Amino acid sequence: MDFTISEELKSAQQLAQQILGDFTSVDQLKVIEKQAERMDTALWRALAEAGLLGLDIPEGNGGIGLGFYSLTMLCEEVGRTVASVPVIPVLVSAAGTLRRFGSDAQKDHWLSAIASGATLVTAALEEYNNDDPSMPGSSAQKMDGGYSISGTKICVSQAQSAARILVSARAGDDLVVALVDPRAAGVTLNAQLVTTGETRHELVMNKVQVPTADIIVTGREATEAMEWALQATRTALSAMAVGVCDKMMRITGSYTSEREQFGRALATFQAVSHRVADCYKDVECLRLVTQQAASLLDQGRPADEAVLMAKIWCGDVTHRVSQASQHCHGGTGVDRDYVLFRYCELARQIELTAGSSARLMGELGQDICAEYLAKAG
Amino acid sequence: MNIELTTQQKALQMEVREYMKTVMTPELLEEMKIDDLKEGGGPEFRKQYARMGADGWIGLSWSKELGGREMSHVEQYIFTDEVVRSGFAYPFLTTEAVTPVIAANANAEVREEVVGGVKQGKVTIAIGYSEPNAGTDLASLTTRAERDGDHWIINGQKMWTSLGNFADYVWLAARTDPDASKKHKGLTMFLVPTNIKGFSCNPVHTLGVRTNATFYSDIRLPDKYRVGEVNAGWKLITGQLNIERLSLFTHGQVDSLYQGVCEWAAETPAPGGGKIIELPWVQHNLAKVKTGLEVVKLICWKQAWTMDQGPLNMADASVAKVYSSEFFVELYRMLLEVMGQAGTIATHSPGAVLKGKLEFRWRVGAVLTFGGGANEVQRDIIAMAGLWMPRTR
């Protein structure tokens, strides 16, 4: 048992903090927020130049190969600064899946371009009422030279600017994981405004022809790929939530220590300070389950239950810390000239992405039932 | 970052688990049916405690000079976790909290007498901190110790002196300077042999187990039983609190309860067909318990690991206390809900589920959120030490 974070990872984290800090003043955030499809391209470039887009991309493919755990640390820092950079869809869901399940030719073609910041490949894992990409409603039909894919994916980040969008579809009993070109015939992108205030897209695919070169994996391996992608995405969301919640809680601690009512700082009321102390406790719990899930995935060990529990905590803690922070701020917290609303919006977005707490609690309960029924024989 | 037990740590875990099965003899289980002996003190308890001493299981964390094995905190936690899981009333406060302080601060003769006795599993020590009017505000305690030559005259009353009915000593906090500028500066620590004239003990029966009120009436205590400097007792009390907490909340015992309820629910038919565990609300409760329990495990491991690296951050120690105590209470409820009415059937009554262990844990669990430092005080500490917020008033 060892909770040590290596010096190498700590340096990468400090570098990320420094760069993210340089790009996320309130004025800078406001400029980016005016964009339709939000993306701080200058920041993305700076992260690329520092090597941070290639944390979980092998050295042979233009990355620095520090592994999945280091990437979750980057996600945490992005959460802490509410920066508009698509680290999870691009680096975790898409690049992470490509590096583990793509062919050599695909890895050569895409990974170094992602690491250098030249190209965006995003992922569309969710459909309406379905957050499990290993059981999609979208369908694929084999044809000469590739597959024809139809179906609808929702809330896709960077759908317009990405060179490809990673999707899964069902071909009979088989699963297909493919890269869809958003400019291909049969693709329609419909703008969707989401809680964070950014525009994402509904991706409607109507018999989109995907050439063999863009088919990542099929069959049993495709199911493994999507299970990995979902676990990695949930873990990365939990890591981002650690950053978001840790920062919200600290903002609230500082605010209530300075704000005076009845002639004294709000924080000197136990009713107030205890609510913030509970946030501290919640963040620590979330941090521990997230670290556990991330380190298991990093080592390629089974992480199913650890990830479920991390995302359940993620959903609960984002909700509780966000509400407590808003409450303790009074009217200031909801004012868009103050920084807190961005954290609250991102918290809610994370909470409802890739499975809510209630839905995952149901799944975990079914797993427990199956485990013990099997034992009882 | 690798949050799993190593092969060696797992081996230790299994070694302790197997050993403790031999400690929990049928005779001991029979003896523990008697209310007053649930927390130890009976002849079979004494026999098994002494056997643990003879087999070298007491004082694993102590220094080699004291005859310990200088085990790391992580190893010590693994030991504690398994002992608690076994149900043995091991006196952790004696071995882990008080004895190391005595070893470091007591006079040579008393150190030999007490530390040696504990090491052999022959001595237990009760804690004499709380009083009828000094609980959370411990520093306001009023039990007096007045110097009389090379003796101290002790008068006062202690409350909640658990084990006081069979312990060999009470680790007593007494006021030696009533005029100190701050009330915590006028306290001194003593070891009071319970066979001394003027000591008496009355049972206090609680919702859960028996504890005691202890009385100190003109006790003439030789100065050799003073531990540490006069009026320097406060730091001996607070210095051990983190270590004490490491044995208050452990994962194994509650994990066994969770597993026991899962097994019961997988075997027990539901009224409408199928098994209890197939009901959605049962699955929901079990999943909530599992999700919360996982954090108990991680917090315990992280605390033990951190203590091996250096001092424990005050806020994190308080987080562990608040989280675990409040979650245990929730866990007992959620597991009892699964059993419904059967969850109210007491140990040894026909139809008791899991031998009524959960019914009993709930009773004992009532003290968790205030014992070992009230959670309100812990939250004050978290806000101040973790977030640099001002002191509340």
C-alpha cells in the first residue's frame, strides 16, 4: 500500500497548474464563454507544447507516456480552474481508447496529432437514456470497405471542430467502435445548449459510410474497448470533480471568513463553518475513491466496482458541495460577475454525465445481488 | 500510487485472522453472554489476553526496548482491524494509547510494573478523563490532587470509566493547579491502582454496554504514580488521541456485518417469490452500504500510511472521525432495515439474524458520534486546520 505520488507526476501537475492558472482569469474565461462551441485553443496549444496532452500517449506516438493516473491529475487541475479544454472527451475517451485498442496504423495516424494539438478527435459515448457505449442503440451494417452507421448520440463536445468522433454501434450481435467524420455524408449536427452554458451537439448519423481505416475494433474486443472507455471516462470525471469541489469549498471558506453580518465573520457561526467542514469531508472521501479507481485503471487491474463507487461519490459530492457553496454565499453566489456559478454549472454537468448516482447505485446493487446469489448457489 | 495491501500485509492479515479464531474460544463466547463481561474482565478473557501476551501479540507497535516489534502503523492497523473483527474485547486504549505514554513518562519502577504487565497481557488500564461536569470540555475537570509530602491526596469523581470494574489501574487526569491562567494548564496525569484505599466503582448501565462511575475519596497516592511533570498533563492526553482514533473505527468488523447481511438476504425467501436480495430497495441499501464502507477502508489505510510518513494532519484525523462515526450509524440502520422486524430480535433469542450482532452494534453505536471527541468539535477543527477559517463562538 503506497499513496505516494511520484516526483515526475508532481512536476507534471505543477506545470499544469501553472499553465492553467495563466489562462483562466475571470476576464479570459469570459472571452472564451462568448464562443459558440467553447474551446480555449491558445490554452490547448500551451498544454500541447508542455507535453501535457500526451501524458497518457506512448512516447513512440508523440506522447510522454506517464500513464492514465497522470491524466486524471490533469483533469483535476482543469476542474480546479474551470478551463474550457476538452481533456476528457479528447484525451481520455477518444485518445485513451485509440492507444489501447486501435491498430498500429491508426495509432500512428491519430495519436501524435492529438498530442501535438494539431488535431482533435472527440468521443460520443452517450445516447438518449443510455450512458453505456457497450450497449448502444445505434446500428452498424457491414458493407464493402467498411460499415454503414446509423443512430443518434447526444451532448457531443467539440463535434464541429473535431476531425473524427469516436462512436460505438451494434452490428447484429456484434459491437463496432468507429471514428466518424463529422463532415461525412449522412451526418447532421444539431446544436444543444447544456448546463455549463456551452454548445454541444446532437450527432445524428443516417447511413454514414465509415471506411475500414476508421474502424477501430469489432466484436468482443469492441465491448472491452467501450467498457474501458466508460470506466476511464467516469474516473476522469470524478477526478475533475475533485478539482471543482475542492476549489468551490475553498472559495466558500474564504468568503465566509471575510463576509461580516451581525458584526462578525459568517464563518464564526458554527452553523456556517460546519457546513463548509462537511464539504471538506466530502471532498476527501471523493478524492480517496477516485485515487483508488485511477490507480487500478493505471495498472490495468480490474476496476469495475471501484469505478462505480467513485462515480457515485462524484455525483453525490458535486451536488452537496455545490449546493452548500451556493447557500453559504447568499446572493453573491448566484451573481454571474462572481466566479462561483461556473463551478456549480460544471459540477452539475459532471454529475449527470456518464451515469448519475441513482442509476449507478442501482447497477451496483444488481452486481451485489448477482455476487451473493451465486455464492448462495 | 497503489492502494492495495502488499503480499506481506495480506499474509499478516491472514495470520492475525487465524490466530484470533483460537482466542475466541467457546468458553469465552459463553462468558461474553453475561452483560457485565461483554467488554472483558471475566476469567476466560483474562486467560486469552494473557495468552496473546505470551504469544507476543501485545505491543506490536512499541519500541524494541519495550519489547515491541516496532511495527509500522499500517501493520498495526491490520492487526487492530482483525482483532476488532474477531469480536475479542482487546483493550486497545491500554495497549496503544496509554502504555506508550507511560513508557515515555513514568518513573522507572512504575514503568516496569505497568508496561511489563501490559506486555504479558496481565494488566489493563481504564481511562479516567470524563466527569459528570466535564465531557466535551474536558479541561474543566475538577477532580483534585493535592500534594502531601511524597504523596498526593486525590478527591473527585469520574464518569464513563469503562473497564473500571476490572482494570488494574485508572489513567487519571486531575487538577493540580486550580489557579492556572488557562484551565488546561493545571492538569496532571496519575496512575491509580484500583486496589488502593478510597477507590470505588459503581456500574452505569447504558443503552449498549456496562460502564462505570468511579469515586476517589481521600486516596493517598505515592508520587511515583504521577506520570510526567506536574501541571503538564494536557499534552499527554491530547498526544495520543490520533492513535486512539485509529482503533475506534476500523473496516473489518462492519464489513463482516455487511457481508453477513448480504448472505442472509441471498438465502432468505422474499414473500412474493425469489430472495430478499432481489428486491430493488434491498439492493439499494446494500449498494449504499458498500459505497460508504469503501471509504471507511480507504480512510483507515490512508491514515495509517500517513502516520508512517510523519505527523497526521489534524483536519484529516477529524475527517476520519466524523465520517466514520456518522457512517457507522447510517450503516447499522440501512442493514437493519433490510432485516425489518427480525432486526429487533436480540442476541440469543430465537430468530435473531446474525446472532443479533446488528441489534447490539446499533446500541453500542449511539456513543460513536460524541465519544472520542464530539463531532461538533471535530468540525470546528476541520474548518480551522483544514480551511484556515476563524474560530467559531
